[in-house]
Amino acid sequence: MLKPKHFFLLPALITLAAIILFPLIFTVRVSFSSWDVFQAGLDFIGGRNYVRLFEDTRFWESLLRLSGMSFITVTLQYVLGFALALAVWKNITGGRVFRVLFLVPMMTTPVVMSVIWRTVFHESLGPANDLLSMIGIGPVPWLSSASGAFISVVIVEVWQWTPFMFLLLLAGLVSLPREPYLAAAIDGASPTRTFWQVTFPLMAPISIGAIIIRLIEASKIMDTVYVMTSGGPGTATETPSYYIYIRGLRDFQVGYSAALSLAYLVLMIITLTIIAKLLMRFLVGKDD
Amino acid sequence: MAEIALKNLGHSYFANPKSEEYYALKPVDLVWEDGKTYALLGPSGCGKTTMLNTISGLLHPSHGQLLFDGRDVTQTSTAERNIAQVFQFPVIYTTKTVRGNLSFPLECRNWDPKDIGKRVAEVSELLELDDILDLPARRLTADQKQLISLGRGLVRDDVSAVLLDEPLTVIDPQMKFSLRRKLREINRQTGITMILVTHDQSEAMSFADEVVVMNDGRVQQSGRPEQLFERPENTFVGYFIGSPPINLFNVDVRNDSLVCPALDLSDIPRGQLQPGSLQIGVRPEHLSFSDPTDNGALATVEACEDLGIDKILSLRAANGEFFKVKSRARQKIDIGRKLAISVAAKDVLVFQDGKLA
């Protein structure tokens, strides 16, 4: 039954439809058209964009690259973040200052930060190579070699997002119950055993949450790549979102980039769901 | 196994305690004999857990000495003391099976895997966990988890004592009963000293050979359950042990005897007692009532609670004092009815300044 009170929902519903539903449906429609810079318009070409997508090795390569990049960065972020959180958790006196300091990278605007890092990694003018030359290394082609550029992007990502892991894991550590630790002390467990048998299992749920959030964020990596390497050299640091940006907003192949976006979205949802399930099974246990 | 002795042992959470009030556990001398079951009883915040944690070594006392069989262990770590402790909430290692949980303390002590298997089999049989040894521990019920916590203490062959910190709080009433019985059985079979912390007096009384009553960081009395019931050393113990608590009545001094107007008693021997702050205490179970006669104390019924087999009567004496009677009488008792109250002379306890005279 429609009552007067339901009309008060309208503004929100209209907004929701306008900013989420309409773009999504429109993208689906566009992905079945040949809309490009020469001929803008909604014609219907069937699944031709999707066939082209399956044959586009550049797209699949970028996906593979992204998987590697996400895996490496998130793993490093998790390990470093956990280590930092453990360090600050035990020692409370100096902790506060560090907690604030650790958060600075996360709060910096991505583009500003990327510009700074691009300067740091500049081959002849940047301080990174300058410092390395003092100990007899280099010059390292940070941004002009394929592997160098990949590593640079990973370093910047880790630098920027480790604080996020740190923050979430520290919050988890602070809220852990005391009894299991007392019990472990009574059972005579060493610090290493205590970590693996008590801390790590207790932290599993929050770890999964933090890792999934970071994976979702990492799968959208774009601004760092755009500013630091523009996907180069060649396609060495090109991620799917950056590739879609090239196809859509540089080549103006609107129909094709819509198909790419949708394929990318579906793939991400499936992959992340599977990863979340696997992590749950691995860290928490089958029946949960 | 060991005799545990507290020598002037106290603990304050303040760095420089200014007076006795700053002590969570006021310095005390106490001996826990080897192989007995003890209950540490008292209201919340009375220092029970502090005492337990100082014994297990989770807390280092600020004062005094702790001796295991005469050996000073005041500053040694928990692992060296060979104490097992079970907490209020069952603690299990969630990633391990029941077997893994039980063998963990032995693995930490670098036992031979063959010996571990044998020992775990023995203990799991004792705890009746042998048919679920390979289940993941996190899937068990609360009372089974609590048995695992206990089992991790029992597998070690060098345990001096098992400390139980309100372990039955989260267990169903039905299971509580059987778990308590199991604890006693284990004590009989293994001869390991057990110290149970609780604020439930029936739990303490039914479990322990000896009950230690604490209040305000101080040990009030320790003794067998019936001693605490029949001869409480002070009014706190009288009040804390027993349900409903002991009745306290005012008394006057007349020549060489004490007179209690409420119960119409006039021949309590005075002895050397000085007048002032004298009271007598009578357990509600020790008072009996009958239909009013010409002499004897009279009281009016103000309320009557029926507890199934027992009745608890709230009564108002002729001089206005309020007290309770616990009785097995089957008859119906109306509110407002007058009853004659009597008590046997041996059941009257005299307290001066709150202490048993």
C-alpha cells in the first residue's frame, strides 16, 4: 500500500537511480554499441565488443599484471602493517607519536604524493639514485625500465597504504581478550608460539576484512600509475583501469571501453568473492 | 604437587601504598595443604582473583613471600611454577583439535611425541573427552571447552596445583553440577590441590574440603563448610555464608547474663563480655515456630516465600526487630499471623564488635 509517507523516500530514490542505476544500465547499453569518436550514437552491434575483448591480449595482460601487483603490495602491506601494529601495541609510551606519523602517507592526496615520488625516483635528478650512488650502487633506471617501474609503483603503493593496514590491525589487537594470553603463559608457550597459536587466529577475522578492503582498493589502482609512469614504459605498469581510461577517454572508443568496464567489474566481483571465501576457509575454518 | 604457603603476602596495584586501604590483597599468612580442595569465596572485588594471580605468577606480589614446599617462588615466572589455571571464560586454541589443545602444553615443554600421545590419552579418558579427540576444539560446547582448559593443566605431570577462577560461571546449571562432581573426582584420583574461586556459596560449600572467605582484601575465616556455617568468626562470614543470612539481634546486659528482648532470651551467660556493641546471631534454620502460648517470644509474619521444600518467613518481633526463619513446615502460614519463636541455647552465637565472642 502506498501511503503519503512513502513519498518522502522519493528524493533519495531519484538520486539513487540517477547516480547509480542509470549509469550502470546505460553502460550496459553502450557496451552493445559501436559508439566512438567518428560515429557517436547508440546503434546496436550485438556482442562484437565482447568478442573483441576476448581477443584483446593487452587487456588480459594488464589483468595478470594487476593480480601480481595486488598480491605483492597487499601481502607486503599486511606483513609490514602487522609488524608495526605489534610494535606499537606492546610499547604504549612512544606509541601515540608513531601512530600519528604512520598515518601521514594515507592522508596525503594520491596525485601530490605520486608527483613527489616521481621526483624521488627521477633517474638523474632524484634523491633515490643520489643516495644509492654514495654506497656505490646505480644509477638505477627506476622509471625507465620495465621492472624498475613496476617496483617503483609497488613501493609507492606499499608506502601509502601500509598505514591503513596498521590502523585496522592495531584496532584489532587492542580489542583482543586477555585470557588467552594468560592461558598461553600458563601452558608455557614461547612468544613465537603465542603469536601463531593465539594472536594470529584471534586476528583472523579482522585480517580478512583488512585484506579484502585493500584488495578492492588495489584492484582500482590508477592515480599512482597515471602520474608516475603513465602505464609505461611500454605497457609495463598498465593496469586494467588505466587501460580502460586509455580506450575510453583517450581513444574515445566509448562502446568498447564500456564492454571492458563491465567485464572488469564482473571479473573483480567473482575473483574477490572467491578470495574472500578462500581466506575464510584458510584462516578461520571451514564451517564458519 | 606441593604445599603452597603465603607468608605475609600482599599486593597493591599502587606503586607506593599509603595505608592498608591501598592494598587489593592485604598481607596474609595462609597455607594451602597438598592434595586438598579449597574454595576461595567472597563478593566481587574482594581480592580473590588477585590472590589467585599471585599464586599462579601472572601477578608479582608487592609484599611478602610465596613458598611452594618451602621453596621461595615469589619472583619466578608462571611457567616455572607449574601451576595450571582455568579462567572464567573457556580458553581454547581455536585452530587446533581437542587433541592438539591437550598436547600443546607438553609440546611447549618439548616432550617426546610418543609420551605426549600416551599422556593425552590418559587425561582425555579421565575427562571423558576421548571420543571427541579429533574434533576441532572450537565446535564444542562451553562446558566441553572448559574441560579442555582444565585438561591442558592436568596433562602436565608436574602440576603443583590447579587454580580455577570462577570456571563454572558460563556453564549451564545442569552441567555445572556434573562438572563440579567431575572436578572432585579428579582431585581424588590425582591428588592435585585445587583452588576454586567463586562467589557462589553453594558451589564453594559442595566443592571444597576447606572454604576461605574473603572480604575487602582480607581473609575473614577459613575452615570446613560446616564450621563456617555453625561458628562464623565474624558477622560478615555469618552474613555471607547461608541463605538467607544469619539473623542479628540486639542484646542488653543484665547482671551476669545477656538479654535478648526480640527472642525473649534472658539467660545467655555473659562471661567476661563488656557492655556495648554486643549482638547475638541465630541462623534462620535454627529458629523454630509454633502456635502462640502464654510465655515465650511472639512475632508477626510479614511475608512468606515458598521455595518448594523450604519456606522462608519474614517476621517482625514484638520490639520491632526484623528477622527470617527457614523451615520445612508444610502448613500454610498467613501474613499477619502471630507465632511463638524459640531457639536452642547451643545455636545462639554472641558477637562483640562484629567478632564471635
